[in-house]
Amino acid sequence: MRRVLVAGISGAGKSTLADRLAERLGLPRHELDALHHGPGWTPRPEFVDEVRAFAAADRWICEDQYHGKLGDLLWERADTVIWLDLPRRTVMFRVLRRSVGRALFRRELWNGNRERWRDWLDPDHPVRWAWSRYDRKRARTAELIARHPGVRVVRLRTARQTRRLDWLENEWSSASTSTS
């Protein structure tokens, strides 16, 4: 595992797992939200160029996001995709807990941005997005996996699998696997 994408819907735990794996595997970590969001939640114009630059490197880990802007760029370079295919109830609990905490404690996210309670009215708010696009995101991830047969896929279906990382040891010795 040298170039790793962590896939899943908002709230599945992509960033948390990417952070843990970056530390465990010694991979450079690139957080796409931090690269994408400028002050005032405006998209940063250098986003795609910065992603292209790190994607060309030999080692990295990041979340699978912004496909509309990046296309298959990261999928074409990744050697491993870890798919957090968690149940909707798990995802919704996580994304609700995260968004409430962010809004309540006014935590700074990226480049001075903070989540506000009124943001919950936006159809693209993570809670609403996770609920309305859950099935579409799963189908899209499966489609991307089918389109990139050379990528190693680890499909994690429970929070317990994601936390334990016992599947990681098996990955070092196998060329391709799907964990259920």
C-alpha cells in the first residue's frame, strides 16, 4: 500500500481512518477538504493542481472525494482503495454527532471556516448529503472499482472492522482482497 484512497459517504470515517493509516504506514497524508475549501468556503483555484502534484508522487493517502472536479485522477494512481461501506444507521449517527459538535463548539475546520447551525438548511450539508446520496455513493464506488480492476480493494462493512485494523496485516501479504 503506497497510494491509498479511503472511500465512503460523508460521515463514514474516511478522514479518521486516513489519519490513522497515514501514521501507521508512514504515508504522507493529504486532506482534500483542506485543499479544496478556502476562506468563506470558497473553492481554492489551485485545488486540482495541488491534487495532481501529490497524486504524481509515489506515496500518499487521502479521501475519495471531489470526483466531479478530479475525475478519475486519484483512482488511476491509487494502488489500494479502502471502502468504508458502513450501514446507513452507522453513517448517520456519525455524521450527526460530528456536525452537532462542529456547530455547537464552533470548531475551525479549514482555512478559518466553521460549521454553523443555519448551514444545516443547505441541501449539500453533510447530514443531508449523507442521507440523500447514501445509495448513489455506494453504487458510484462499486462502479469505480469495476472500472479500475488493477486497484486492490478492502471493503469494510462494520465500524468494528474499521477500528480494529486487523485486516491491515492481511493486506501486506495479499495482492487483492475484499473484507466482509
